[in-house]
Amino acid sequence: MRVVSIGDLVTDYYYKNNKLLGVNGGMTSHNIIANLSKFGISTSVSGVCGNDDAGMISIKSLEDLKVDVSNIKVLNNVKTRCFHVSYFDSDGKLSFTSKKRCPFCNIKKWYEESLIDCNDIINNIKDDDILVFDNLNEKNQNIIDNTNNKKVIDLGQYFEFENLENSKIIEKIKGKFNIINFNERVSNYLIKKLNLQCDLDIFKLLQPEFMTITRGSDGARFIYDDKIFDFTLQKKADVIDSTGAGDAFISSIIKDWIDNDLKFEISKFTKWYDNSNKLTFKVVNKMGARGHLKSLYKIKKIDNCCTCEKFEVVYRKQIKRCNININNLKSRLKNAINSNSVIKINNINFNESENYLFIGTGGSFAGAYFASTIINQLYGCNTYAIYPRDVNYRNNKKINKVILFSYSGTTDDIINSVSNFSDEDKYIITKGETKKIVLKTGIKKDNILSYRSASNKSRERGFLSFEGAVAPAAIFLKYYYDKIDPNFDLELFINESFDYWNNYFENAFNNTDIKKMISKGNIINIFKGDYCNSACYDLESKIIESGILNCIIHEKKNFSHGRFINYENLNNKNSIYFKQKTTSKYEQKLLEYLKLGNNFVIESKYNGLLCEFDLLIASQLLICFIGKILDIDVSKPKYSEDSMKIYFYKGEL
């Protein structure tokens, strides 16, 4: 299922005090799609633009938000519609005007009749697509009348009704939309125009499933099943720019409707309204209808042409998110081990006679594995580190407690996997907000071990999890040493580990053979065992999620049972070999054999648990160095729309 917006594309220009701030894509239906795409919903645009600079930026603004733009037609000798929003400081308050004429050259780049090809759009519409419109022009009406899809319309203007007979207005809308959103100006106009008494009469006459009316600072009105639900604005935002607020409001409604299997439930309306308000607050605190999604594109003049005619995009040097996360990781780990989460581990009451599951997914699995190793070492009890779905295929009668690892604290896979366990027996290691986790999961507040604190609120951004992998491991290592050697200085150990591996990889990546190993698309063998497993699981996860290499994990001794055939016959001789300080006799032979190819040995200065944690830190720095060699941000991989369907899947495992 996709949500598809339909119509001519628009490029919005933004000015402040007669100075051009930048440009972005615009138009209500496409703004709605932009918001939905940011929610992770599959979206597409069917429309047209010119082959000018404005047209290219209108497409790019959607493509950068991962909206499918393959059904946008670029027309030669057509100037893309442009809209100009000018802000002015007046006594400390920001006012703005919106015009179709450029404030610099007074040229209007706006064609009135839509240029979309109705037949082409109809042919590209899938049966389960949800269609979004923002006006009822002749071509939109053609598509509305000739498709059986679910439809949404957001009408913020009433000018197209002014010259229509009442019967024609009713004919264009009646029974054709699942959701209609009006702002109050339009609903008041229709009440007067159609000789009605109230908003409920509009609903009964036009017969949508659900109708919303935005009322600015007075809140909003929902109408469903012939009943009115009024919501007042509890908290007023400091408005910088109200452009796009209505678009965001209905976007959130559509998102909640989709999440509720396209059903309307009165019991959920308050939550839907609250969600819409939260998104709207973000919008009005930024300049531009999409300012909360992506900053304006900076542009500059070309030759002597006005920027509304020709321009060049000014690109800032991209800051790699991976580098930021790595630079902050050391301080975040120190904050984690000094949080009260370490104290709260004692409340879990581990003992030698019980059995425990440690559950994590993605980057959090490494933390789960390390924690299970710590508890096994301390108590000799049975500990199992597993993925969420594996819980469903076990007999768990003898499991006494489950310890969950989730950076956000609300990962659906993990929460759903333990639904059959008593809330008393569930614990979660997280950096999420305790209140939110309690509300979503039902897990007791005392059982939530969050390493979030007043001085450690910031969270990593990006696709890969660094803090989420290492911070839980650090917390359990602190718990371990508090019991066996309270004088052990874990902060000092973390400092030394970071310094050592930084220097180690700096020198190692001067090696030409290692650089060749890391070439995009190569296959890497990763060898685990001997207190290296956490690092191996973590590195494999990060390399796979970054989309740069393929990996095969081998247990060191299991490799001897025929796995070398793959290594030899497929000429797959690039390896990353984690090891502790001590080298066993078998390992000596294995390392000698691996000299047949390129073998990057990453050896810790420690044995045992300290090696396991030390190499887990090494894994974080290694992936960052790989990104540097390839000059990419491994935290921001490319991925398809279809992948988001499984990424955001919520439900039974």
C-alpha cells in the first residue's frame, strides 16, 4: 500500500526582509506525502513539473525524503509553478505574505490549468493506493471519478467553489472521500453557500467517512458517525511560521488511520488529535511547510538571471553522522556507567539456580550477548542470548526472567516477543524515557533500567547503533567489577581502549592490502570465539546494515569442519580476525592458514571479559574507519521504499 499525492509540483521560495533564504518543494498534497514519508510510510507522487531549475528542486525535495518520484513527468518548455513567501520583522514579531509573483523581478511563474495526464496517472495507480488531493480542478476530478481507491482531500481554499452552483459542488464531493479536511474558512463558506446550519450538516451532505476541521488556536473538530468531537488546544506553540501546519495536521491523521488498519475508532480520536498537535508544533517552529523535515535548499544566482528563473544549489559539506556518534561515544559510555541503571541491576536478583533470556536485535544483540556472558560468569546460571522471534520457538517454562535490550525501549519485536511473560519478570535495558516505555510496554517503572539521565539525554541519530551496543555492555561490566573488584577503574579502561584502537586503526589503514579488503561489494570472513563474540556479532550487524560489504561469520574451530572450502573455492580470502591476547595451539595453526589471503588481525591486550569488552569498543571504531576509507557515512545507508514495510512492521512475529 502506498499513499499517492496527485497534482502539479510547486517550488516555494522563502525570503526574510527582502533577502532570499532558500527554496523547497511545496503544494499541500505533496507536503502531506513528505510528512508521511518521514513517518516511514510508502509514498509516491504522480504529477508534473518543468525541466527548469525549479522543477529539479521540486523533485529533489521529495526524493531526499525517500518519496517515490518515478511517476513525475518532466515537461519540456514548461516553467514549474513557483510560490513566494516573504517574512518581515515587525516590532519583534514575524509576519509573512504569500504571492505567485517574485518580489525581485515581479514575474509570475504560475500556469492555471493543471498539466497532469489523467490517463497516465490512472494507469499507474495500484488498487490499494490511497490517493491524496488538495483541490477539485477538472483533471483531479477526472481521476477522483474514475478510480475506486480510498481517497483523502485537504481543502484550504474555497475560490474554486465561488462560480459553481450548489448542486455541482455537492456532485464533486459527495460520497467520494474517506477523509475530508477543511480549515474553518472553507467550512464556514460552505455552510453559508449551501444554506446549511452547521458543520454536521456538511458532513451529512457530503458523506465522507471522517471529516476534520482545523480551527487554528481554537483547536480542531472531528466528525464521525454523525457525531461531533471538539478538541481544544491545550498548549499554544510559539509560531514562527504557520505555513504547512494544516498539511501536517492531516498527515498525522492519515498516519494514525493507516496504523489502525484504515479504521476509525472514537476511543482513539483524542490520541490522534494529540499526535497531530505534536507534529503541528514542530512545523510552526520552523520556516517553511517542510522546514521540520529538511532545511531549505540554499541557492545562488547564475549570471544575471533572477533566482526565480535560474539558480545553482549551494551544497554544504556533509557532516558524517557516524563520526559524530563515535566522537560522543566515550562520554556517553561514562555517563551510562555512572547512571542509576547499574544500581538497579542489583534489583534483578540474579542467582545460580535460575535461568535467564537476554533478548536483543540489531546492534542491541551484542549488548545482550555480553550481558548474558557476565551473568553466567558471576553466577554459573543458565543464560541465553537470543533474537526476539526465537523466543516464540522455545519452551520457556523454566525461564525465570527475561532481560530486554532496546535503545529506544519500545522496539516492537522485543516487546511482542515476551508478551506471554509476567510483567514482574521483564526487565529492559534502554536509553529511552521511562514514562513513555511504561505507557507502551506495561513493564513496571522499577524494571526499566534506563541509562538516560539529566546530563545524558542526547540520543544517537543514524541507522547504526553505537551507544545502543556498547553502553549496556559497559553497564554490566561495571556491575561485574563492583562485585569482584570495586577498585577497578572502568572509566580509565574506556579511555585507554579508545586511545589504543584509534591509533591501531590509524596505522592499520595505511596498509594497502587492508584497504583492498574494504572495497565496496567485497565479502569479508569474520572469525568469532575466545571472548570475541560480542564484537563479531556487532561488526557483522553494522557492516550488513551499512550496505557496503557482505560478511560470513565463522566460529574459529567450526571453520575447520569444511568451511575452508568456501574460503578456497570461491576465492573469498578477505578476513577480519578478532582475538584475545593469548593464542591457543589451534589458533596458531588457523592464523598460519589464513595467511593464504588478506587477514586483518585485531588483537586485544587482554583476555577474558576485558577482551570481550575491549574488542566491542574496537568494533565501533573499525566501522567508522571503514567509512573513512570509502568516504561514506555508514550511518546513512541507502534503502528502498519496500524495505520500510518490514522495518516498520508492527504485529505478530
